Amino acid sequence: MRTMLPGGASLPANPTVKDIEGLVPAALGKPKRRPERLNPYVNEGRWVTTCLNCNGGIAVAPDIEWCACRDCGSMYKIVKPDRAEVRAAERVLSHREPGNRNWHPGKEKIRDLKSENAKQGVRFV
């Protein structure tokens, strides 16, 4: 299974650092590995994070180790959220409209997402 990214790019199931480096446009030169670790989050149903160098959005998946900014060429390690929590959150979010599927692991609890669903009249089975 491949992870699909915006712009038609995709990654193999277990991407290597080289796979991630390959996402950086050649015009930006060699990718720059940075020491900071980024936290992924769900925004409008997409797993993303924010580049600390240029503030650009980076498409990610919660189970990959590295990500690359296609705007400036910076590469970061990803802080992997708990798998069980990710599955639970994705299950709750799947009942919302795509534009309202937002979640910050570590900042918001699953019970908070369920409560938001109830307040918005979103049925959750």
C-alpha cells in the first residue's frame, strides 16, 4: 500500500529517508535535515504538519518517520502518535464532514472529539 500525497506524489508502505528526500523538488537542491521533530495533526481530514523553517504545510502520515517540506527542502523526523489513539480519532472524525475533521494528538482527547460530535449533532455509532 502506498501513501498518497498532494500533487500525485506517493510513498511506499515503509518509506526510507531516500524516498522522503525524493519528494523535495530538484530546484531546491539537496534536502536539509533539521534536528527538530514535528508533531503531525489532522486538518480538514488530512494528516499534515508545519515546517519550522518556512511555515509551509507538509503532507504526512501518522506512521512515517520522516517528512520533507516541498517549499524549502527542510526534512524533519515525525513524532509518531499512539496507533490506538490514531485509529480511535480517525473513527470518530470519519463521521464528520471532511472540512470539519480536525485533531491535534496530545492536545485533544478522544472524548473531546466525541463531545464535539455530540454538540454538533454528528451521529457516532
